[in-house]
Amino acid sequence: MCMKTKLAIRTVAGMKLALAAAIIGFAGVTNSMAIIYLQLDFTQTGGPYTTGWDPVYANFLANTPTASIANIDGLGYNFSIDNVACYDNGIATEPLTRSGFYTFGNNANDHNFTLNGLAAGQSVSLYACAAWNGNGRGGYVVFGNSGASGVQAQTIGDPGTSPTLANLTLIGTAISDASGVLQGSLNGAGGVGDASEGQLGGVIFAITPVPEPGTLALVGLGAAAMLFRRRQ
């Protein structure tokens, strides 16, 4: 076998090895960039909550100046909401919709919420459902691209004991600020500024990770490798 043929074979083999490494690296990066879901169930202090979700507790039928949860799932995210009380009928099999927060004091108090611990520029989508306390009213939640009037977070079907994104309402999507903070508010069932009660049974924050520059480069290399492989 001539020297040129041997070099060609080695070159092709090297290219294939590099291609395989790029594809493997691309797959690993893609997995590491998976969306993070924070599932928060609003309930009475000490009360039952949905399996697999994280409880955020508030006082039963009495104002809680700030209801909060820190270091959610050990990931460093923190959530808080101001001036809410909790309704809870104690049915353990349906805690997501059968218990939840409502706006205590209505227009007399603010009902703002905050999610922090994010990186700057992260995209976060908010899904929500309303609590059920006999009247079935939801509340207007202002968040991200939902606009000045918010989107009413009504119960959709019955999320039951294993709720999914499909049976919650997409409120909107927002981008965290330079400090890694996102904010929103819960308002009355009649809209923003309305004095009626607003209810919130639970929420899911879907967080899209922000890739580092080196990761972006590897993604680009992986994409090029996949394209090369397809052409071959």
C-alpha cells in the first residue's frame, strides 16, 4: 500500500474519530441544557401537598406577609409572594386545586411574587392553576409577556394528584434581569386592580438554562458534525 493511501486512510479515520467525539459532546451538552421545572404547591402550613412538588406554606384564612420557599430542590432558586392567605379543605388526594393562596386584603395590600437565584438573561415560562374554594374563581397573574392586564389563571380540568403542564394555564414567558430576578403579581378575579379575590392553587416555573460561551462553541461544532455526517 502506497504512502498516500495510508495517509488518506489515517486522515479519514481521524476525521471519523473527531466526528464521533463532537457528536458525543453535542449530545452531552444538549442533555445538560435541559429545561428545569420548579413545581410549587400552595397550601396551609403543615398541610398535604402534591407528591413530587414543593410546598409553599401560608396561614389558614389569615394574612401571611410573605410566604416563601428557599433553595428549591437544592438548585439555589428562591420564591416568595406577599400578603396571601391559604384556603385548604384538607383533602389530601387533591391538594393542588383543593388548597391554594388567595389575595388577602385585596387592593389594600400588594400581592407581588419574586423568583430569584437565576442567571442574567434566563428565559422562564410560568404555568398556573386556580384553587377551588367553592366559587371556582381564578386570579389575574401578571408575568412577562402576559401584558399589563395579565392572564386569568383558571383551573383547567382537574390536575389531580399528578399535574402536568398540559392541564395548567400558560401565563407568559419572561427574561430574568441582570441580577437574576423575575417578578410578577397576583390580582383579583375581575382583573388587575379589581378588589375581588384572586386565587392561585399552584405554579410551575419552566427555566431554560443559559449556555456558557464554551458550551455554545461545542453546540456549534456538534451541529456541524451532525450535518457532515448526514451528507456522508
